[in-house]
Amino acid sequence: MRYYAVTPESFGQLGVFGRQIQKCTPDRIDLKVEFVRPYCVAYLDQTMLTESRARSINLTSTYKKVNRYLRQINFEHLAPRALLAKPFPQQDIIKIVRFNGAPLQVEAKVVSWLTETVKPFLPKQSPTLWKRVVENFWEITHNGIQHGGGSFGISACSQFYPMMGYFEVAFYDRGNGIPKLVRAFGAVKNSSPDCACIEWAAQKGNSTLPTGTSAGLGLHLLREFLKLNRGSIQIVSGDGYFGQDGYGQSTYLSLRNPIAGTLVNIRVVFDDDLYQLEGEDE
């Protein structure tokens, strides 16, 4: 494919690429795409970290601009001799980051990353909107670490698209995955498709944690937040796919190619005319 779009078909190709990484010989992957989005980079980072435990794997792209982009966001798996295009402006590029460790330490790192690294790239937004962004992004990382249990925590990659007026960020952990957790909890039948597990996890009040525990998978509040500003979200876990568009319409599908763990891709539209929230800005 020429590039990874924000479509079920593109998310479904990640599983194919993951298998190529597992079987590659020699230990170098050729990424034959002209453009990659943040969710692809987050997926590649965690996948190559996992596979690199047994052998050294590098990645290069047929396209020099992709190599330059990966270098500028500090993608550590880029082949040392990858051909690079000339440097291009970095005002819209936000470098990749990983989160792992105890919840309090991770929370401080997430807030610091958002405030010091992400916020300066973005247009001016209301304090209420920014507070919601911090709360919901922290919830995603917290749940990914608490529920996922992946060896390398979570990789987050993001970018601001000024001409389109939105910001995209992707979080990926190569851990247990939502379907495994939901089935083990007994919330759905073992024969239910992975997308049904994601659907259960996205409903208000549903959590795989014991009764009385406040933390959950946290997807319902994030969905409601995104509805307010016509943002969108895609979640892939196993072969399950969930997508919610800018008008709050939901899609659940089964993909041909499963992925390990859970990938969450979020688009936030920074337009206060669209964002209506009760109460005054704090």
C-alpha cells in the first residue's frame, strides 16, 4: 500500500506487517509506503522492541521522506544507513515517547509530556478543552499499563496537522489485549468475536477490575469527550476493530489480520466553536 490511512483496511495491514517483522531475513525491514501516520509508528516501535529481544532488527523505507520523518521523531529502529531526504520543518512533528512504570510516575510523565512537548505545537485552546485532553490521554496510558501488562509499556506517537485543524495521537501496548481480558472476566462468551469484547469494554460502567474499583478500561468517557468536538477514535485489539467518527457513529468489525495487544488512535479537533461544554472555563 502507498500509505497508511485512517481506515479499517489500513489498520488491518498492521498485522501483516507484524508477521513480516517476525519472519524477516536478513534482519532488516523495507517499509514500502510513502507516508506513515502516528499509529503506524507506535505499532512499529513496540513490535520491533519485542522482536529485538532475540535479534537486532532495523527498518528502512523505500521513500527518503519517510526515513527523514522517522529520524526526526527519534524512531530508534531506523537502519543507520537509511537514505534520508533533506530535513524539513519540524514545527508539526512531535517525537515518539514511551510510558512504563508505577502509575504515579507515569501520570507525572504523561502530564509533563502533554504540557511541555505537545501543547506548544497546538493552537490556542480553552482551559476546559485542554483539561479534558490531559485527563483522557492519561486514562488511556494508565489503563494500557494496568490492563495490558506489556514488557515495554506503551508507545505514543502524535502529530498536529495545521491545515486540517486537528491533532492525532496513537497509543499502543503489546500486552494482553482487550479480548483476552474481557473473556477472562466472563463478560462475553468465549465464542464471541474480538470486536464484541471491545464493544463491551466501551460501554459505560463496564470494567474488568473488581467491583468497587474506580479505574476501568475508560473508553466510554473518552468517546463522550470526542463526540463534543467531532473528534474520532479507532481501537484495534486482536482482530477486533472499533471506530467512532466525528458524528458519533460507531462501527465494529472483524479484521483479517489480528495484532497483539491494543492500539488506540485518537483525533482531537481544536475548534472551540464546535466544543460546547457546560460551565465556564476554569
